[in-house]
Amino acid sequence: MNAIKVARRFIEADPTHPSSKILASLVLALEAQNSFELVRLYELDYKNFQVAMDILKEWRLDRYYASKSKLFDLSVQVKELESAKG
């Protein structure tokens, strides 16, 4: 199961748990491209610390694929413009 889904289930199960708050803050910071105090990750138990690390990995990959998708969409538009002219 992917880390984002694991984190979502953990947060849904107990949104007031300190680890839920830290994981939620991490996700919000990533989405908004805001800073996040890494020292907060050390407040997590090992399992949730690993979830946080996996979230970072998955977020990075998703961002890469989102950029690739945007480039592909733009390339299709350019090709369509060429076809319309010629």
C-alpha cells in the first residue's frame, strides 16, 4: 500500500493523535510548497517516521510524473497547431 494511503488511514483513524498532526502538516507543506521543520519528524515513532519518508519519496515521484504529463500535453498542443497550419 502506498504511503499516502497509509497516512490518510492513520490520520482518519485518529486526527487528534500527535503523529497525525505531524503527518498532516508535512502533507500540507508539500502541497503548498511551504517549509516544514524537519525536527518534527523525530517526534514520530519509527513506523510513522518511515511513512513520512515514504510520503516524501512518493511526492517527489508524483511531482516528476506531473511535470512529464504537462510537457506531454504541451507537446500535443504544439503538434495540433502544426497540423492546423499545414
